[in-house]
Amino acid sequence: MMLRDFWDGLPVLFQDVIVLAVLLSPLLAVGIFLLRGFAPWPLVRAVIWRFRWANAMFVGLIAISVGMGISLIAQERGLRQGTAAAADKFDLIVSAPGSEMTMMLATVFLQPTDVPLLDGETYAEIAGHENVDFAAPLAFGDSYDGAPVVGTTEDFVRHLSDNRIDGRIWTATFEAVAGAAASVGLGESFTPAHGMGDEADDDAHGSAVYQVVGRLPRTGTPWDRAILVPVEAVWRVHGLADGHAPENAGQIGPPFDPDYFPGTPSVILRSEALWANYALRSEFTRANETMAFFPGTVLANLYRVMGDIRQVMSIMSIVTQILVAASVLLGLFILTRLFRRQVAMLSALGAPARFVLAVVWSYAAGLLVAGTIAGIALGVGATVAISRVVTARTDILVEATLGWSEIHLAAAFLAITSLLSLLPALASLRQPVVEGLRA
């Protein structure tokens, strides 16, 4: 127990370094034992250069195996961090009862879906709660050049951007604020299409023209591609009431009149007090009426599943590494056959068995070390490349990097295969000297 407490009290970096040292200790122990008092490096370099193309191919195969294995594991961690950051601005979401996952994907990640709407009285109750700092309704359904056009309120836009807007917030119904990656620039105008993707109708809202008056900073979320407009504009474009009584025509933003509120699929709540968010979730979780949830909790449940997937991926990676280790062992047996004549000559000249073993093992270990180091470098490059592809496809900023767990995996692979490389080295000593000289 005391040892466990001592270990837990160490800095995390120090723990990782110790684990790495322990993983590499068998390699160092074997190397010290075999190389003590010998200098086999000139012979090793000569063998490596003599069969350089075969050796280069062998190192390349090891590098690909190690690099792809560690990059996939790192990518899962990067995706988890990216999705968590994407949900950071969504403290609490209230919607009609249904699937929390579906509503989270629709609200946080802007995935098109058909969901029931909350009516005006329900929204008024939510927005009028004493613990709610702002309650922003959302309105979906339109798009421009593949980017979703989302109706919301000024409070949410300022919250999403941390009040950093290039230009200004809207002051009229048909003004818009574009995300950092939206295809429409500051000062430009556009007409939205009804729907998303291939089913979008470009002529449905021909009379509606928005002008972009502001641009949001990059957030690393799907909202970077969105175009935000007053929620009243989306309702009006679809021939609905704009949330305000006729005597308040032209008003933008809350308060909304329940009698003229067309409905909203979800409401984003914000409360400065942490305890108030939990109280609001409990209060607005009502059977057959409303559903309140934290996107972070939904993601945590998803991460639990992803954690199981990570375990499966880790097991698959370990199995793959075992198969690769077996292939490496077979390859080393084949490579050592290439220079069995040189080994036989060393034995015929009276070289000690440990020296011959040191030469063969140093050769094999050198290839393994070179392949593992190249694999780590390849893993870094592959991780960056895959992160860019995932970011481009999902609009979620994924910045995966290799961590200590991937370094430990590569070190474990190196240690195990280096120990296994003693087998072909020992096998080379069992070859008859006369037969080796005739080879």
C-alpha cells in the first residue's frame, strides 16, 4: 500500500519515464551481457551494408507496422478530445422527449434530423426561470452551399464566439453572422435553400436575401461551417409567425410571445451557477413533456462505448504486434541465413561463441531499433494526416498527437522482438562450420 501511495505521488511524467525504462530494460540487459568486452560494430555495419536492400525493406515493414498501430490508437484519443471540445459551449439542452443522442447530434454537431418541437408556453417557462441566464431557441431547415443556416439569438452567438465577432452582430431580421469556415464572406449576400444536401431546394426561398455582417472566430466545431441568423428570419421565411405579436413587428430576440412562437426543436440553456444547471435538468426532465440533458453526459456514455472499442482496438493491436513479431522472427531467420558464411568464418577463426552471438544479435537489434524509431516517426506523420482528414470530413477539430501510451507500446514491441531475436542468433551458432563455409 505504501509503495502504491509512493507511485501515485510521483509526477505523471516521471511515471511515464519509469515505465519506458522498465520496458526497455530487457533490451539493455541483453545488450550489456552480450557486448561486454566486445566491439562487433564494424562487422555489423559491414553486414548491414552488404545486404542493404533486404535490410531496408525489413526496416520499412517494421516501421509501417509500428507506425499504423500507434497512430490509430492516438487517433481515437484525439477524436474523443475533439468531440468533447465541440460540446463545451452547450451546457444544457432542453428538447421534446426522445433520444438524447439524436438531439445532441442535431444540436451540437448539426446533423439533419426530424424531431418534435417545443411549443411557446414551454419555451416561455424555460426562458422565464429565475436560474436561466439565457435560453436560446434553435431553428433548422435551410442551407447555403452545403452549410446549415441556423436561426438563434444574439446571446447564443456571443456565447459561442466568446463575444469575439469580426464585424458586428445582426441588427435586422435578414442579417447573418457566418462561421469561420462558411463559404460566404463578410459583406456578401446569399439566398438560402430549403433543406440540406442533395434534397435542398434552391428556389424555395428566392425572395429571402441575407447579408453577412459578422464572422465568428474558428471554434473547431461543426458550427464553423454554419451561418447564424435571427431565429425570427427562419420562421418568417417558412411562412410562420416570427415569435412576436403584430404590435412588436420587427423585434429581434427575446422575449418571445408564446401565442406567436412557432416552436423549436431544442433550447440551449446557460446558467452561471453550476448547481443551477443540475437543478434545471431535474426540473425540465418531465415524462411526455420535455427532456433536459447535458451533452457532456451523453458524450461520456458514448466514450464508455468508445472505451470498450479502444480496448478491442488495443487487443487487436497487440494481436497484430504478436503476428508482426512472429513475422519479424521469421524474417530474422531468413536474413541470418544470408550471412551464415561470415558467421562460419568467425567460428573457424576461433571467435568466442558469445562474440558471434553478439554480432548476430546486434545486427538484428539494430534493424529492430531502426524500424521502431522510423515507425514512431511514421506514426507522427500518419496521425497528423488522419487528423486532417477526420477534421475535414466531420468539421470537428481533431488534433491527435502521439502520447506516452503509444511510446510505451512501441517500446514493448521493441523489447519483445529484441529478445526473440536471440533465437535466430542462437540458431546461427548451431550451424555446422564446414557447411557454413561451403554456402
